Amino acid sequence: MDRTFGQELRRLRLRRSLSLGELAELVHYSKGHLSKIENGRVTPIAPLARACDSALSADGRLIALAATDTRPGPPPELPADTAWTQHLHPDGSGIIEISGSPGPPIVTYPAVAGFATDPIAGLAAVFDELRRLGRSTSPSMVLPMVAAQNHVATAAARRGSAGNRPLLLHAARTAEFAGWMAQECGNDIGAAWWTERAVDQAASAGDTSMASYALVRRAVLSLYRADSSATTGLTEQVLGDSAIDPRIRWLAALGAAQGYAIGADAANTMRALERAGELWDHVHRAGTDDPLGPAALHGRSLLIEAWCHYDLGNLEAAARLFASGMSAASGQSDRDRARFGTRQALVHAAMGDVDRACELIEPLLDVVRAVDSVTVRLDLHDFARTVGRFPDHPVVHRISTPLRDALNRR
């Protein structure tokens, strides 16, 4: 009969009343591996075929079928836009399956092997490029590549060599960045999952700073849900621990200020901003080669303070601080430029200065589309609603189409 190796292996095994586990003991291959072969998910190799043929008294039938199974066939004829799925396993192995394609996976790759030279330098170079991409392009472009980085670094660390700590720390950094990209895609559940993974991997390497920074990240997620209590509770927890790195505490102070501002608590907003100013002196003096959190810092405090004043209803103060902050923010990424530039335009729109608001937003709309950020679009939606009160204004009419395109990118 016209059977595959896996089908014939199962038939012969059952004829001998052997379980997969019993056959695995006879041929010295794992039960899981044999199961994948029987299900056509893994192609048999010659030594396994010979062992199974002998154990099941197949008189060469399995050996012949293995030779047939391993002979490459023509590639499947599938449309270019066919969906495919990648499965990644903890040991670094994986498969790629094409939706609707019969037979075994279209691609298989083995577990991560050992390495003769330290892979960290290469992984770090790739990660640096991914972070640069993340500051200027769609997060949906970057997230799959960052996830692959985390998978490879984690699998390599599992090799158990003495040098696995740097790999775990690298994996933790990629997981934290993946959490940010997931949030920018609008997936808060994924953002929280990746952040927890970063904490676990850093802890496995003996590093506790990621756990502290994760509190700040969770506070940011709460902030975008307009949950003042959760935002301030998480950030005050960080601020209350003087052992935490000043840079993380500075970010927590800025987060606390924003949390208090959306709760209309002006006194505590100003207190948190003052605390951020004190911590910034330590951050500025200390510096660090590869910090957690945003890369561009100069002017950031002013921009956060400006947004706090907007939330508190102090529009003129917000406009002044945005003007100063945008001038001082050297090295701003496209993502930050889109975020804070949109907020600056929104302040002027709220003040009724429609001409200035549209003048600020118009050159940013292409940038907003490029960075493809859900969190930036939240502010852009507010801007559109605000200037929508002036439908007959000629400048509003002029930007209406590109504004709509920027809002509806997804």
C-alpha cells in the first residue's frame, strides 16, 4: 500500500502492540520525536529508519520508505500571500508551517548548538539596529524580529555554559523592548507578558533593576488607561526605594507626575515634578552606556511637565513649556517627535489657536503614519476632535484628508 514512513511505522508498531514509549526504549530515540515522525511533522533519518526496521521486523520496508520520504519533492504551489505559522521551542528548534499545505512543515531547524566564540557582540549589534528601527518605523515591523532575538538568546543561554549570564541579560533587554513594541501596537496584554518575561530572565541572571523598571512600565500602561490611582501607586513604590537606580526613579517621578495630573491633583503633580528635577541631577552626572528606558533624555522633563499642565488645564503654561522642551530635545527620535509634537499641537488647538495648531501638526502627519503608534494616535484623535469644532476654518479643511489618513492607517 502507498504509505508514508510515519503511517507505516504506526501500523507496524500497533501490530506489535507496542506503545510509543516502548518503541522509544527499543530504538533509543525519544517518545516525542517518534510521535512527530508518525504524524509527519519530522522527516526520518537513515539511522532511525534502520533501528525501527530492525525492532519491528519490517524486512527493509521502513528503510525504503525513509529513503522515499527524505527525497525532496517539488515545492508546493501556493499564493505569495499565503499565511504561515512559526513554532518556536525552548531549545531553539522550530518549524514553519504553510496554512493549508499538506505534509510536513515547509521549514524545520534544529536546536541551538554550542558556539565557539561569544555571540553577544553580534546579537547586541543586531539589537541596536532593531532599537533604531523601533524609533522610526511601525512596531509591527520590529516586534517579530525582537521576539526572534529573545528566542535565540534564551535558547543559547539554556546551553548552560559559564557564559550564559550575559545572554540572559541580553534576552531580558530584548523582552523589555518587545513589551514596548507590543504596547505601541495596541496590545497591552502582550506588553505586560513581555515585561514579566524580561523580569524573570533578568532575575535568572542575578539582576534586580529590571524588576524595578517593570513597575514603571506597568505604570505607563495604567497611564494610557487613564488610571490615576494605579499609575501613582506603582511609581510611588519605586520612588520610595532609595536603593533603586536614580535613572529608574527619575522616570518613575515623571510617571507619577502624569498620574497625579490626570487625577487633577495639582499639588502632588508639582511635588513629583520637583522630585524628578532632583533626581535628574544624579542621572545627568552618572550617565550610563546602555540604559533602560528612552534613549533621548534632554528636554524630556520639560515635555512631560508641559503635558502635566495640559492635563491640569494650565494651557498657557503648557504651550510655553512645550516650546522650550521641543527646542531642548536634541536627538529626538521620530516616535518622540510624533508623540510630543502632536501634544504640542493639541495644546494650541485647545487654546483656540487653530492656525498654530495646524501649522505644528501638518508636517508631523507623515511621521505619525510612519511610526504607526497606537499611543500617539490617542493624542491625534483628541487633536482631530478639538479642531473639528472649527470645520469652516480653511487650514482645518486643508489638513482634513492627511489627518484622516494618519488616523486610519490601520
